[in-house]
Amino acid sequence: MKAGDELPPLTIPITRTLIVAGAVASRDYQDVHHDAELAKEKGSPDIFMNILTTNGLVGRYITDCLGERVVLRKVSIRLGAPNYPGDTMILTGEIASVDDGTAQVRITGANGIGNHVTGTVTVTLPDADTLPETAALPDAVALPGSRA
């Protein structure tokens, strides 16, 4: 692994069930994450994904790509375009730096509106001989409520 290496993209179908399940799992009961009518009353076209679900998906993407022995040390993300039901988010990443057992990975998660999430994840790497040569992510993943 070296700076400039790209991680394989991960396609995540954004379903109503994924949005609601993520909100419930993270105990975020704000109505904009589960009640379409109340979300519309507040100016949103529909319910949308919360940041905690996005954060979990980013972490999962990194460990799927770099291996389960990688330790997430810092996840620094910023939300942009909302993830609405029926859209698809594609997570991509690039190794920004590798130094003394630590790597920084730039990530982007884009949907049909624009960039939903951008940021950097800092990880502690296991021994080099245990890192996967290339990640074997599927083109799409089966998440709650998806048909992938």
C-alpha cells in the first residue's frame, strides 16, 4: 500500500429501510429520518440518512477494503448532499499517506445529487504481510431493505 493507491468503489443502494434502520440503531429518533410526511413539512422532499449511519458505512468500507485487522483511529467526515431513498451512494477512497504503520485514506461518497460525504480516515495498519493485496468488494452490497 502506498500513497495514491485507489480503493475499489462500493455501491450502496439507499433504501427507506436502510435509512430508518440506521437511525434506530444509532438512537437518532429525529422525525426527518423515519417520517416522510414530517420531513416534508420541514422542507425535505423525503426522509434522509443520518450522519451516524454514514459514519458507520464509511468505517465498514475502510475495513472491507483494508482488512478487518485495520484499526480505525480517526474518522473525520463532512456531509453534503442528503442520501434520500431510491438513490445510490458510491463510496470511493484513495490512500493519502502511509507512514510508520499508519495510513490516511481520503474518502468520498457520491449520490445522484452530489457528494454526500467527504473526509479522511486515519487507520493503524497491521503487519504489511497481513494486508490484502487487492480488496474483493462486490459491486453492490446487501444492506437492510436492499435487493442487491
